[in-house]
Amino acid sequence: MALGSNTKFYETPNHPYQGERIADESNLVGRYGLKNKEELWRAQSELRGYRREARKLLGRAEGEGAADEADEFLARLQRYGVLDEQDALDDVLSLDVTDVLERRLQTVAYRKGLGNTPDQARQFITHGHITVGDARVTRPGKTVEVDEEGELGFDENSSLADELHPARAEDQE
């Protein structure tokens, strides 16, 4: 058995039965078309990692090379579209989980009109109809970089590439 093969990439809530949290999670799962709460928890863990890194960098602001590390970290978050160009390290601490969820391939494809609903966008992605650049991507949770957004489209070999396809009929006006 490989070392670390049983490692989760998310943390579950400390208190499993809190009505308000459960309602908020269900709302986010429905709004972003997530398969289950595990995907939401994975996004929350990713956000916690960003915040942890920002706190670490803020704590050693005067250290040798700390400014370079902070600039690299901010550049990475800006490349992912989680932060804007004018945002600073302090702004990472005020991010919300929706900022991370908005950068998922599933959400970006839905916002670009490649699916009529987030669930349909997810289905198109998992069935291999969506490409990013020249590469077919089948992971709805892939983080889409800002400069990759314009390269999103239907695979040229997909039946959905035809604008008259019945699944795409609703987006025609």
C-alpha cells in the first residue's frame, strides 16, 4: 500500500449537526452544482490553506526573502482569479469560500454559457465535451486560471460542438 494513499484533502466540520451550517452548505452545494458536501469541504480546506499561508507571510514580513514569497503567493492567487490585481496580502484573510468555488471549471463553464445549469455543465465536463485550450478536461473541480477562461469551449469532436444540438437549444435566442 502506498504511503499516504488514505489521506483526505479536506476536513469535515467539527460539529456535524448544526442546522444553520447544514442549511448554508446545502445552499452552496445546490447553487454551484456540487456532487456532494465533500467538494465543498475541499474548497473550504483550500481556502484555509490560502489563509494559513497569508498569515505566515504576514507574520514574517521583515524576514529575508519574505517579500518575494509574498509576491509569488499573491501572483498565484491573481493568476487563479481568486484575488484582483490591486489586492494585498491582507485581502486573502477576507476571502470567502465562494471566491474559490467561482474558479472551478464547472462554475466557469456554466457562467460562460457552456451549460444551461451548473449540473449540466458538470455533466458536459465529466463526459469529456469541454476543453481548456487544446486539452480535454474531465475534472469539474479543476481550478481555471484567468488566462485559460477564453480558451474554454466544446471539444471539436463532441456532438455538442454543433450549435443546433438539442442539449444546447435553450441557449439559442
